[in-house]
Amino acid sequence: MYAFHYTPVLVFACILIFGHCTTNHGNNPLYEVDEDGRIILNFGAIFPMTGKSWAGGQGCKPAVEMALKDVNERSDILPGYKLKMVWNDSECNPGLGTNLFYNLLYTPPIKIMMLTGCSAASTPVAEAAHMWNLNVLAWGASSPALSNRERFPTFFRTHPSATLHNPTRIRLCKEWNWTKISVIQEMQEVFTSTSEDLEKEVAKANMTITARASFQTEPKTAVGNLIAQDARIIVGVFYEGFARRIFCEVYNKGFYGPNRVWFLIGWYPDNWYKKQDSNINCTGDNLKEALEGHITTEGMMLKPDDSPSISNMTSERFKERMAAEIKGDESLVSGYPESPLAYDAVWALSLALNNTMNRLAPRNLRLEDYTYNNEEIANEIYMSLNSSNFEGLSGPVAFTSTGDRLAWTQIEQMRDGVYHKIGYYSYSTDNLTMVNTTEEIWPNGIPKDGVETIYQMKHISKSWYISACILASLTIIAAFFCIIFNFHFQHTSYIQCSQCHINSITAIGCIISLVCVFLLGLDGQYVSITVFPKICHAISWLLSIGFSLGYGSMFSKIVMMHSLVTQEKTDEDGRRKRKKVSVQNVKSWKMYVTIVVILVLNVIFQLVWQVIDPMSRKVVTFPESQTVNDVQTIPRLEHCEADSLPVFLGIGYGVNGLLLIFGLFLAYETRNMSVREINDSRLVGMAIYNVAVLGIITAPVTLIIKDQENAVFGFSSLTIIFCSAITLALIFVPKVLEISQNPRGTYNKSIHGQTTPSREDEQKHSKLSAENEEIKRQLKQREERIRTLTELIAEHSKSLPKKNNFLQSPPNKQRTNLNGPSNALAPPAISVTEDSAYISMATSSSVIVPPPPKSTNIRRASGISEDELSETYI
């Protein structure tokens, strides 16, 4: 915490109040002597025995006392001297630690060195000690701030700096491919400086800190911030007491599981989470569940092997002696993991004093000559500490120029409530040695450092592509067969009259267009980034040329047919009368010219496009995404793009679209027309319908669904295949069938295409047929009437006497033919009207019916001439 920077003010205030005179005990101060006659060298010690932050002195003080006993029993170390410790409890409080430090200074006897623990209490002591020529050695201070030699010129520590954890954390992140971490810290200087150093290490490793949270007295809000940021890899730097409170909050919020990893400080006791704590409402099992799988990093506290230290004690023997001193579950004792560091600190102090004693002897100086004013002896002690190098319980003990301990970092992981060593890391050599495999450490797989974003390129389905290629290949084979068929039977009159060379051009255009199907499916999974733009240009060119040849050849036939239709003339009665078309009127060269014009226009268009605005590869990222198992997949699609692509597509679609529409119109106009020299015009018209309709539909649809790669490929490829296949089938299949039945290909009555009635002729024929049927019906009715009347007349004539028959003819006179002069030899001509309208029978009233008017032959009201009637009747 930054309040520690006020410590120098307190120091100088003390200096002004007490003055240096109070520290002068004379040049040869008196030291106590034990019963063996050895001079007692006192050193001060501050232990955090109680307090809310960290009570590490509970586990380290027994280790210091054990080390003092071992050193004092050695005759080869500090002969004639005995070390004695004067200590007090700092409660890991900087203010109380400062007060205890001054009490030790001004309370006899003189303390030749200071031994401290807890960074918070060590910081003010180390900052002021050099003013009294006093060297400070810490066994439990890890604050990175203590590495500042300008601020702490006489400070050393056997506990590695917390900055040693950061390289280890970064190295583990690299090992498990984590690039994003979050940080939560307690507002103490030791943790603030650790976080600042972590930020520097993160920046060097090209990593990112995605969330930061800090707290002074209440961690609830800080945990809430981590939850809001969905933190996954979290570095927590705080004391043990707050660790329980934080993970109780984590448990209550459900902010834990196999997808979250915590990095904690490794100097907590093994069972720190089981301690009773009135500040939390969670049990030890709750904390155990929330802590499952977390990682701790700490300087190697105890050598993993059984090699003896300078005290001839092995690690196992040390643990046995500590268990006897603590007399309880050492995993519940704060500071127990750091106890080897405290043991080595006493040995470092003893060896430094022993070395100083030897260095002072030639100058007739002794260790008991040391006073707070004696800078010479203080410097010798400093130099001896700085050159320390021995094998301790925690490994090799040596210090850097900043007083930091050079040590390996041990890495542990909690599994089912038990810490397991999983590796070691050497910062000096950047050597990471893992004891366990990745599968053992992460049985569910390595967790993600967040929602991993993967940009996945969308590719055309291979099954779609293979199916389309197979269909296109079959159609190409069929097209080659059609061309071969054309050339083989081109000598026959039937094939010649279909303009076989124009049909061959149609087949060639289909083949070129079908090649595009193979290119349309070549995306990033088959070709490189540099080849992709070339594929774009190849597709554009092939489609343009294929359309010009395939559709242009059919269009040229329809244009020729329409020019023949317009040669019809009009009759006097307003009806169209077809003019016979001669073979010489069908000029094939005009059709070739039409094809060449369409081809040249499309080639010029492609050249202009490629020169002005060539196409390139463009990758489009879609906003929609899918998240599964912390992996967010964002789709991307590569396609052909140009700056003025809409303009050129509009021009190309517009011109060729008008050509398709015009072809539809001409095909409709010539639907009933056929001549010998273009005997397949109707089939060509049907093929144009097919190409025009599919082409007009597919072009806008593919623009609308351009972001759906499979749909675009399916529409485009199937349109090309269907257009080509149907065109080839309509034009060539009837010819193949005809040649199979008529190998010589000669014309006969069964061959269509010489003359074909127009729709007007068909309508006229239908109308005349209906009129003929109506006339037949009327004639049948009239004949039936005549027959009935004739029978009636004959019956009545037989039943009447001759005297009463007023209609009897005069004697010797013949019946007069009403329709002309009398003819005795010819039978009388009976007019239908006359016979049916002027015949009357005599009754009892003797009514005489007047004779019919003397008129000439009566015409029928139907308006049909007698010739027509007779012809129809016959």
C-alpha cells in the first residue's frame, strides 16, 4: 500500500526527537556473556504471530529457534559467540512494526541485525534501518518493492520476491495457450507492486489483462466485477484471511468450475481453507469445492530430494523436527510452508557474521565492536550477506545485487482438497519442468482463457461440388457426342437443313459454360489466396464466351426465322397469306455474323472490366456466431470482389438480359413457322425459353443469397447444367431419333419442317368445320320435314273423292314446274318452300286455297348458294 511511503517522515521525526546521541553506547559497548563464556550477539526479530492478514510467525518462529539451536551448537561457526534473538509480534501491521523496530533500537542490548517477516511490516523497517547502519534479513517478505536498492539499501531476503511468481505464471500461460488473464488484488503495497510487475510481464509476452479488481476491506464488489467481465484465468494476490472471504463469495455466486482457473500465492498453509473464520458463511467443504483445480506458485520452500543442507539435516528430518515443535496439524499453521526459509535465514545471518568476524580479525576489530554508528562493521556484514552461497533446506541460498533470493519456483495444484506438486520453474534458465502430464492436470481438457473466437472460413460442401462436377462431366460428354454426331451425318439433307454447324457452335458454348461448374467450386480449401483472383477472372471469361456461343447461335437462328416471317403479305380481305420461302432466302452467313457480333461485344466488355477494375479476393465476416464450449465460431466467406462490381454486373446483366428477353419475343413470334433450311426452329425456340427463364431467375437470386455459399453454387451450377442439358436434348435428340429411323436423312412426308400451317389457318379451318356441321344439321331437319309433308299429301289424296277435290288438275294438263319451263320428260321440281307453304286440304266449308304467287325460283334465307349447298350435301 502506498501509505508506506510516509515511513521516512516517521524516521526523520524520530531522529529529530532522539538524536544520534542516544544511540552511542561507546566504542566498546559491553555485551552479555553466557555461562560458557561466549559473548552473546543479539539480533532483533519481528514476527507476525497474530493479526487478520497473515500470521506466518506461527510456523516460522519455531524454525528460527531450531536454527539458533543448531548454529549455537556448532563450534566451527562463530566460535566464542552465541546468537540470541529478541523478538516481538508485529501482527503484519506496518504501523505496529515500525513502533516495534524503534523499541528494539532504543532498548539495550544492541541488535547486530534485524530479522523480519511479512512484507507490510518489513517495508518500513528496511526503509529506515540503513540510517542506523543496520542490515535487515527477511524470511517472509515477497513484495517486489523491496527490490529497490535506493529505497532499501541494506535489505536481503531468503523468501523469493513476488516478481518470481509472475514469470512462472506467464510461462504456464504460454504452456497452456492462455493470452488473456484477470487480476484481483488486496490494496497492500506488496500486492500492488506485484500487480504492476505482472502488467509489465504480460506486456512483454504479448498477453492481455482483460479485467482488474481491487479491494481494501471488502472483496465482494471486486468479485462482482470479475463475474461481470466473465473472467476465466484469474491471478489473485491477497493474504490468507481475505482468500477465505473471496472464495466464499465465489462459491455463493457459483463463479467456479472446470472452465475457470485461479492463480494464488503458494505460501498459504495446506489446509488454510478449513480454518474457522467468523467473517464468512461458508464451510470448509464449500471452499474446497470452489478452490478445486486452482494453481499456486511459490519459491521452492523445501528441497524435494533428501540431500543434506549445510546443517547436515535433510528435508524429511526437518519436517519431523517441525512436527515435534508445533505439536498439531501443521497444515493448519500459518507460515508453515515458509519455515524452511526462516531456518535458512538464521543460517545466512550466522554465516555472514562468521565471515565478517574473519574479515575483521586482521584489522583488530571484533563483532562486539559494532554500534549503530559503526559503518565499517555494518559494511562488512553487508558484503558478507551479499556474497552468501550455501546449500540450505530450501535449496541453494544466494542473493542478487538487489538482495533478492535466487530460487526455483514450485508449482502446485489443488485436487480434491490436496495440493499436488505439478512442476518447477527456473527463471534464470527459463526451464519449466512438469511433473504431471497435461491430462492429469486437466482431465476435462485445458480450460479456455475466455470465449475463444475462431474465424471459420465457409466452404462449399464437397458432396455438392462432387455431385455438380459429375453432372457437368456427363453433360460435357453428351455435348461432345452431339458434335461428333453432327459431323458424322452432316452429309445428309436432314442434318444439313438444321444448320448443323450452328448447332455445333451451340454445343461448344455449352461445353465452355459447363467448365465453369468446376471453377465455381474452387474456393480456399482447394486454391491459394494468390490463385483465387485468377479463378474469378476465368469464371467471368468462360461464362461470357460460353453464353455468346451457346445462346448466340440459337439467337441467330431465331433472328433468321423472324426475318422470314416478316416476308408474309396481306390479302385483299385482310387475312395474312404466307409467302412461300425459297431455300435461297436462308442466308447462313448472317447467322455467323450475329454470333460473332455477340461474342465480340462480350469480349470487349470483359477486357474493359479487367483493365479498369480487376477482381480480387475479399473476405466477409458475418455478425452471427455460434458459441459451444467457450468457443465462439464466427463465419467468414471469401468471394470475388471489385470496386465497381455492381456497375459492371449491372451492365453485363442488363445487356445480356435484354438479349434473352428479345430472344423470347422472337421465339414467340416464330413459334408456328418452319422452313426446310431451319427445320428445328421450334425446338430452338423451346431451348431459348429454357435458357431465358432460368437465366433471368438465377441472376438476381444469386445476388440476393450471395452470402450462402452452397446455395449460390447450387443455383449457379445447376442452372448451367440444366440449360446446357435441356438445350442439347431439344436440339440433338430428335435428330438422333430421326437418323436412327431414316439413316439416309432424306425428307419424306413424315418429316416435319417443310410447311406447317399457321395458327390463323388452324383457326380458319376450325371455323369452317363448325359452319359445315351446322349446315348439315339444318339440311337434315328440312329433308325430314319434306318427307313428312310428302307422305301426308299422298295419304290425303287417296282418301278424298275426285269430285270434291278442288285441287284436281284440269284434264289433259300437266303440272307446271314453278322453277322453269315445263318439261314433260323431267319429274316436277318441287320447291321446298312452295311444297310446304301452299298446300291445303279441303274441308266441309269448301274453302278454296288461292294459288301461290307467280314468282320465279325462291332462294333460301340462309344465304347459302345452291352450289355450296349441293356440294356440301353431296
